[in-house]
Amino acid sequence: MKKLIVLCSALLLLGACQKKEEFQYTVDKFYDLEILRYDVPGFDQLSLQQKTLIYYLSEAALQGRDILYDQNGRYNLRIRRACEALYLNYPYDKSADEFAAFERYLKRVWFSNGIHHHYSEDKFLPEFSQDWFVAACDKAGVQYDQAILPVMFDPNVMPKRTTQQDGVDLVACSAGNYYGEGVTQAEAEAWYAAHKDDSKEPKWIGLNSQLIKNAEGQIEERVYKVGGLYGPALEKIVYWLRKAYEVAETDEQRLAIEKMIAFNETGDLTTFNEYCIAWVKDLNSRVDYVNGFTETYADPLGITGTWESMVNFKDLEATHRTQLISDNAQWFENNSPTAKEYKKEEVKGVTAKVITAAILAGDCYPATPIGINLPNANWIRKEYGSKSVTIDNLTHAYNEAAKGNGFNEEFMIDDEIRDIYTKYGAACGDLHTDLHECVGHGSGKLKPGVSKDALKEHASTIEEARADLFGLYYLADPKLVELGLLPNMDAFKAGYYQQMMNGSMTQLVRIEEGKDIEEAHMRDRQLIANWVLDHAANKEVEIIEREGKHYLRVNDYQGLRQLFGQLLAEIQRITSEGDYPAAKAIVEKYAVKVDQNLHKEIRERYAKLNLAPYKGFVNPVYTAITDKDGNITDVKIDYSEGYVEQHLRYSRDYSPLPNVN
């Protein structure tokens, strides 16, 4: 019987491999973007209750799509709907050059949830003329608001979605719709300061609201809630959350969903805290979700959350990896190179798991993170812990789509490092994500009296650098080999080389020549790489030139680890003390400016590979099968929907907000 079981397992594995080979990961490619599919392995093995829960949570996720468009810019919904109407009703040859350019523009709008690049934050301009657009809309009978024309076509109108440029009014110069017209940075900061919650269990003031000026010129909030701002979308989200409540797996999950419903209905931030605590305590449900106003990167002041959702279920086998890290969280904290006074005496509730994404929405779609650590409130993390997840099926899709693309051969310095990366790169990438999310974000503490807002516009960059450095420092620790997370003490070199190469050089393909780096994660990676190169007194790591091309070379991997540790200690000090001047100085020195000659070279080398530096996804389609009484008897999954078809369907079926909100 044992031999039969092994043989059956081998046959099942062969079948799985064949299925993976047949799965078509690449869907579309345009500009600097590539659209992929992701598989949802294990969905068919879930119980009917779990499948139904995923279906209801997915419907709740998709109903929030319009919210992010409006948050990204007050004209985005008007532009998207005008363009979609023209696309559907254009009466002439759709193969003509200008229509093809128009179609590419619409695809970009869908990808970025608006008219600004999802990563660089710059407005992208149409390759078709305003005259063509106006004439085409007239012939197609498409009605539109004339106000969208300068927003679409004038490069000087709303050029940046979120600016972090030093010396300008960050609110007035950002196109994001987190503040009403006429609100300045000084006015917003004064309002937040006046309403600051200094209690032991503070509310995240401003998380779910837009600041505007009333008729008397005074600043006031428009709260995101049913009956308030974004009410029509939140009503539909609540409808599907109520259905999810009825099929929740555990009492803990039911309580979390109940609190999320109440928060959406009232906008009350105390209720949001209660939801976060209930969600963190829900440890036994296999199906899980994020739904709501979450990350604050897009707000130039780092206060208001963008709407996002992800529905997922636990990968039981792969979670063993993250559970090992979670079980040893206190060891990682105790042995960190940071100062003792900035370490947590007791690490509570760091719950880590590997998940399979089932649906992506809002700020997780089409582009998505590969790891999440929530909630963001430091006091909840300290008292109740956090959930950390690594999203394996998305990483798998990225890796499958990248096979044989020539990138490693072009940018890695020699066969030795390419061989190490081929063997261990994927494992190191997953493990670094685990360490970043599970123990990186969960590490350290603030000194008494230090506010979470102390680092202001640089908070996101510093926090991401802190988590990245924590993961990098421990990636080379023998403890990981001891725990069985890495096979040997050479494996970490793949992660170190990739981090330094990406941060110092290859991520530059993601921004236009002549531009500074604005996005927080890109700033974090360049900050680390440039600081380390600047402090590598013994040439532990360096950039060299060979036959007219630049490459990263690591001469001393253990020395590189010590440099990561030194920087981690300083970044933790800045965080713990709320040292804004130091944060500003280190970000501006290492994270923002780009070597323009190197930038030009990297982009030219990358262009020859014909690769897209950014990836995003289409979702699978879930269909509920019902009996004659309307009861769900099964949920089917389908992967055949295309990129254009999916977005047109979403705009038809999941678009409850008016043009102007």
C-alpha cells in the first residue's frame, strides 16, 4: 500500500505539472505593462460553505471598484466612462491608428484606476489628439463633461497623482481626491493636529474621510460611509458582507464581518478599531479577506486609506514556512542589531500564513502586493498582534511568466551569481517577503509620546525600508538554515544580490528619464542600496563598469550583512524617536535622486529585451450554481475572461457611484 500511495502521488504530481504547463499566464501586453492570469489551486477542494463565502466576499470586493477611481482623482470616473462609451459605440474602423492609440490609453486607465501611472504617479497623456477624441465622441453620440478635456490632454493640469517633492504644497500639488479643492497642506495638517487622538487606544483620525472647505471656508470632513461619501458603493458592499456573515466559518470571523458592516454603515473609527481587533483574533478560519480603507501611501500626508480588497484562503502546506518564522518572532526581535530600548519586550500575536489569492480588487487590482501585514495601527499590533501573509499563487504566476526572458543574462554579473539565483532566487524572494511582513513590520516599538505621524510624508518610505532591512539582515542568519527555511549558507546570496541590483540599478526601468523617484517602495529600495554603497568602505559591494555596461558586484557577503544591520539600527532609531529631520535627510540624500547616465543605460539595455517592467492581473470569474429554490449548490471558477472583457464587465456590473461624488 505504501508503494501504491507513492506511485499515485507521483502521478498526481505529474498531472499537476502538466496542468501548470497548459495554464496560459500571459493575457496582454501594452506600454510598460503586462497582464497575467493567476491560478487558484485548491479551490475545487474547498467545502461548499468555503466556496460560497469566497463568492460572497468576492462580490463585496468588486463593488468597491469605483471608490478607488474617485480617490485617485475627481475626474477619473468621468474620463473612464466617457472612454468606455466611445470604445463600445465607435462607428468606424477600430483597426485605425488613432483608435488603436485610444484603446491603449483606455487599457492604461483601467490598469492605473485612473489617469496617473500606478507606480511613477505621473499623468500619462493620450497618443491621440483632443480634436480626434471630441470628433469621435460626437459621431458616436457619447456625452461627456467638457471639464475632462484639459485634465486628459494638458500636461500641466494635475500632472502628479501624489507628489512628495520637497518644498511644495503636497496637498495642492497632488491630483489625488483626498482633499477638496482649495485645501492646502498647512490647513490639512492644522486640522489633523487639532483633532489628534492621544488616548491609549487612539482612533485613526482621517482614515476614512475627505477634508473639504465648507461655504464659510472652514475645513470639515466628508466621511466615507453609507449615507455619506461613497455611500452607494458601501451599501452594496454591506449587502454582500451580510450574505458572507451568514456562511462565516467561525464565531470570530462572524464578529469581524459584523464590525466591518457596522463601520461601513457608521464610519465610526472606534468601530474600526474593534473590527481590526476581531479580525486579528480570527485565526482558525481558512478563508480570509481584506476589505476597506487600508493603506495610506497615496495620500500625500499619509493619513487617509485607499480602498482595497483581497479574498483568499490559507495554503495549509506552505504555511508551515511562515509558521516557523512566527513561532520564532521573539528570537528575531531579541537578536536584532537595533538598540535595546527600541525592541519589544514581548512580541504578541504575530500570525503568519501563506495564502492563495481568490480575488483582487481596488488598490490590489490589477497591480497587487505579494505580501500583506495588517492592521496598521501600532497600538493594536502591540497589544493584539498582526496578521502577515505571503501570496504564493501570485508569486508563482510572476515566476512562470518570467521564465527565459533574458533579464538575468543581461544584468547579473557572471554565471556564478546567475546559477545561485536560478537555484535559490525564488525561495529567497518568498522568504524575504515572509520576514518583511511577519517580523519586519511587527518589530520594534515607538518611544512613549512618539506619534505614528511623526515622520509625516517620509513615514511610508522609512517603514518599508525598516521591514526590508529586517528581512535582509536575517536572510543571511544561520538560524534560517537551522529552521530548514534555507538549504545552506550560500542560498541567501541570491536574495542579497537581487536586492542590491534592483535597488541600485534595475528598478530604474520603472520611471521615465529625468524623473525623481516618488513611490515609497522604490524609494525604500534605492535608499538601502545607495546608503550601503556609500558606506562600503572596504568595497564589500560596488558597481563596476565592464565593456561599457554597469554591473553590481558583491565582494563580501557577510560584510554586506553587517552594513544592512547598521542601517537597520539607524532606521529603527529614526522610527522609534520620530526623528523627522533625520528621516528627511536620509530619504532626500539616498532615495530620491537618480544617476541620469546610469538610468539611461539601464533603460536602453532593458528595452532590447522587450520586457514590461510592470505586471498586473485579470481575476478568475466565479459563478454560483443554484437549485430551483435559489440555494447555492456549487461555485465554479473560470479563467478564460480577457483583460478588456473583464474591465468592461466590471464597469457594467460593479459601478454604483455617480460621476461626481
